Amino acid sequence: MTYSKKPLVGIIMGSSSDSRVMQGASEILDQFKIKHEDQIVSAHRTPSRLAEYAQHAEKMGFSVIIAGAGGAAHLPGMIASHTVIPVIGVPILVYNDKHPKKNDSSKFSAFGGLDSLLSITEMPSGSPVVAVGINKAGNAGIYAMKILANEFPELKKKLKQHKSTQHNSVIKESEQLKKEGLSKFAKKKFK
Ligand code: RP5
């Protein structure tokens, strides 16, 4: 079943570097057959495009925007300041493939993603953005669908099924752990 012919969710990210993490959002939305439109919009490299994107999102009629950014992470907050569409921020632990020297200190954010988490959640009063955990783009996808489920009862049903699948898989693992004993179970799981 498809819920709409047009995309319901806009996924944006500050850089192509973020696509590695942000694909988590598209994967879960695809799994549930929710159409999304994906773009790169940089708050600091393409500031005018950011305002244009907010207008585009309104014109397209997106119900939710998922915005991922690393470092100072202005993208989710700035988009939220331009539109009333709910924005879910994904703080990204920057992993910069483009850096010429690919040593560990050049690849990762100095603050391990906390910089971006705080930047997204600490929006001043009046222009809120919700945030998922660092690199938890999949959770942003699920949260977006929870918002959409208010509009689509069939999606609500599917999300409930998803919850019960998770429940059953924990029970199955627990039974296995109980049967094998903790040491054997852990050795097998992490070998
Ligand atoms: C942010 O800077 C992006 O969201 C990305 O997480 C980070 C690094 O971007 P690149 O320098 O890899 O393009 O704007």
C-alpha cells in the first residue's frame, strides 16, 4: 500500500558526509513504503538555499522534515525557524571522508557528536526542534511515521505490528540466553 503519491517526508542533511548516517532514515521509511524526498542543504555553505528549501517543503506539503547535521549543526533549527512543519533533528557524529588526511582526529568531530546534539536541542524558546540520539537517523524515521500515523490509520497498524515484532525478538533472545547461560550466549553473540 502507498499512502500518498507525493513525498510526505523531506529528508535533508548538511553535507554528503552525512549520507552515511542519514540513510538510516530512508531505509526505515522505505521499509514502510513512505515516500520521501532527499536533499543536501547546508546552513553555512548554502544559507540562501536553506530559506528556499523551507518554502519548497511547504509547497510540497511535507508533513515532517528530518534534518541531519554535524558539528555546529544549525540546519534543523534554521529550517524550523522558516516553517511550521515539524522538524526532527538528527545530531551527527561527523565522519569526514573528504578530509585529505584520513587520520582519526581529522575524521571525527572533536566533541563526539555532543556538539551537534546540544546545538539541535538547545533551540531558544519559540522555534522548537525535537532531536533523536546521535546518529539515530532510523529513530527519526520511526518518529516521523508516528506523526504521519495520525493521518493514516493503516500506518498506525503497521507501527503497532513493528512494536510487537520487536517484543517477540527480545523474548526469543531472552529464552535463548536463559537456555544457553549468559557466558555461552555472550561468547556466541560477540565472536
Ligand atoms: C556539517 O558539517 C555537516 O552536516 C557535516 O556533518 C559536517 C562536515 O561536513 P563536510 O565538511 O564533510 O562537508 O555542516
